[in-house]
Amino acid sequence: MKLLTAEIRAELPKRYAQEGNKNPIVYAKFFFPAGNWTWFVTEGDEEGDDFLFFGYVIGHEEEWGYFSLNELQGINIQGLTVERDLYFSRGSFKDVLAGFRKERGE
């Protein structure tokens, strides 16, 4: 599966474009199907031979941070890899996170 499509790349604001916005727009969602890791992408751009994202990460903890396309593509545990949520619709962070929590019964 292609994690970063041309469409997402074209729509995604460059890093720091939404800085200071307490409710930024989330443009993509990545997840690891055999774990609790989810990445909500709000910004990103090229950095050398990689693509650096900024967004909200839910894993061992929940926090805002940077993560790279190469890093996501490098995750492979017993043949399972990171996937892009094909049914994700972009929206405000608060709405996206509320929907995420509701899906999980939190």
C-alpha cells in the first residue's frame, strides 16, 4: 500500500503552516493493524530523500511530534506493516480524535 499518495502530498500543508492552531486539520491517518499505534498527519514536506510529517501520535503515549515516511515504511513485524486508512476523511483534529475514540468505545 502506498502511504503517501500524490493527492495527500498536494493537499498537505508544509511543516509549521498550522503552528499555533489549537484545532488543526488532519489530512491522513496511518495505523499499525497489530497494535495500538496510530498517526494523524497535519503537516509535512520533503526532507532530503525522505518525507517528514508532523502530527498526533497515539502509541505508548499520546503526543504531538514528527515522524518520517521512511520510518513508517520500515515497520514490519512478522509481515505486518503500517497502513493508510483508506476510508479516512480529513477534518479538524478535535472531530477526528473524537471519532477515533468513539470507534474504540472510549
